[in-house]
Amino acid sequence: MTSSPTLVVTPEVADAVGSGRPVVALESTIISHGMPYPTNVEMAREVERIVRDHGAVPATIAALEGRCHVGLDDAQLEQLATADGVVKATTRDLPWLVATGSTGATTVAATMRLAALAGIKVFATGGIGGVHRGAATTMDVSADLTELASTPVAVVSAGVKSILDIGLTLERLETLGVPVIVHASDEFPSFYSRHSGFPAPRRLDSPAAIAAHLHATWDVLGLTTGVSIANPIPVADEIPAHEIGRVIDEALAELDAFGIVGQDVTPFLLAKVVERTEGRSLAANLALVRHNAAVAAQVAVAYTALLGG
């Protein structure tokens, strides 16, 4: 994949994709909307280092002044971490960003789409979006799920964000035909916790086994969906499900009281969870992002080897 006036791929990423070397896409919403400064930019740089340490090339993705960038330099990471007015951009927002010359941090959905355009098959994030609690009346369902149904990129996450309805999200992924794999656990994780009460749809115990699944999905069977890889937070870093559940319920009650809706819901809830856990949830978030980056790089390396790279 080469750069164009709209899609700017760094030479390092373009060379890696073109020569069949492993690349891991990274989102930018977590930088602009997920963590406070300077933790956000420190985390972004550290995650890129982790991907490199495990043998892959990192490609952080964002839209800057109307151009979609696949791979960012240090100054661009700093810009996303500090600038005011950075749009939280899902797939539907990309045309607007390009047409108006605006800057946006990409969600899971938008990152998947741009990664696919650049030829990248593996993506690491914190948690995926899903069906919001109360969606029966609000119809609030993340575009991450429809993107997973149509874009052949593997998304390594710590599961569905625990502020969402995990059970309904798994049902929706099943309906959309999206393979859901849990790494080395019989239970689907709930972001901050390794436990959700929902069984793993399918379990695989190593990056090599996950890579074989990706190969079967896309290269053998010719399916065009993404693959959701749930990678439970390390035991030492998790917050017990019953404890974080109480905190989330309190935050949801406050959300309703303020009448917050739409794209403001997730940032509000995550900020409240950080506040009510006195920062423990932020530490857990950092730990799971690091873990996901390492596993995603290992999966990318193993998948590339299967393709002869």
C-alpha cells in the first residue's frame, strides 16, 4: 500500500506491509479521549515500543487535518494527546474529516477500516464497543460491531467494555457472523475483570493457534468478517467483577440523571469509573492495553509466518 493525498502511510509501515512483515494497528481515541495527559501520550509511546519488542511494526492511526494517517511520528502523538477539539471519529465520520480538513481520533471501527485500506490484518485496542445497557429503548449499539461484520481485521481487546451489555453484545456478534475467540480462558472477560459470567464462544490457547484461525477464516474459507480476540486482563491487574460492577451501576445512574447520550456516554462513564475507583481503573486500563499489544504483535508475527512472510 502506498500513500495518497487522503491516506498517508508512513514509509516504515508501507515497507512492512509490502514485504509481508508483521504490522499491528493501534487506535487513537484512547489517546485523545481515553486517558488524561501526559499518561495518554506516555501510554501511546510505550504501546508502540511493546509492539516492536515483540517483533512487529506499530501503526497508530488517526485523521489529521483531513488526511488519514497510518503510522504517526512523535510530534503527531503529542498533538493528539494535547489538542482541543479532536473529534472522536467512527467510520461514518471519516468522510466528514477528509472533506472539512478536520482532525479526529479513530475509534475501533474507524481504525479497522483504515487498517484494512493499508493492508494491515491485526489491531490492538483496549476494549471494543457493543450494545449499550438499555439499548432496547435507546437503540445505542456501537458501530464497532457492524465494522467487525464487514472488515477483515483481527481485533485484540480485553473484551467488551464492562459499562456495556456484554451478553447482548455477544448475541449481536453471533448474529453478524463474527468469530469470537477468547485467549486462554473458558470465560469471556469484562475488560477490567477476567470474569463476566458468560462462557467463551471459542477458546484458543496461544498466538500461534489464533493465527491459524485467522488463516482459516480469510485465506482458506474466504470469509470477509473481522475476528474478535478477547484477551483477559492479567490476574494481578484485574478489578474483581463484583466490585467494578457496583461502581459502573453508580456511574450509570449518574449518566441518566445528567441525560447524557450518544458519543458522550462512554467517555463520561469511563471518567466516572476512574474517579470512583480512585485511579485503580486507569491502572487496570493501562495494564490491559499493554497486554493486548504484546499478544497482538505475537499473533501478527505468527500469522505472517503462515503466509510465508
